Amino acid sequence: STQSRSSAASDVYKRQLYGQPCEMCCKPVYASKETIPEGIDGTWVWQLDHCHETGEFRGWLCKQCNTGLGNLGDNLKSLERAVTYLRKQTPK
């Protein structure tokens, strides 16, 4: 089926990305928490990021960044409010 071919292609592509940095947090991404090399500040599991309105593919992010975007409503206004909040709370 098309879905299984798409899923297989996605798996192959993700395997090629392991060890490469997430576009958001810049940490290298590995297959699982257990496969992060000792001494490396890495993260795990690639996820396909997409626009929730159009379904359009935007890129590959680590699970933590993709989940964070979703938890903040997946929109710029929410992210800007989060940045404003952190700026107010960060000691100078």
C-alpha cells in the first residue's frame, strides 16, 4: 500500500538523519534515549513537523521540540508570548 511505502521511506530517511542536529534545538538526534553516546548532549526520536491547518510538511524535529510546538498551540503568537514571559523571568 502507499501508506506502508511512505512509512518505509520515512523510516529510511530518519535513519539517515540520526546524529544530525534538530533544526530547532540544534542537539543531535538519535534513535532512542539509550543510543545517545555518552558525554553527548543529545535528544532522541525524529518527528515529522507539519502545519496543522494545511497538513503541509515543514521539516524534521526532535520529539521534544515538535511536542513543545504543539503544546504552545503551533503558532507564532503563542511562541512570542512564551519568549516575552521568559525574558521577564530571566535574571539580567
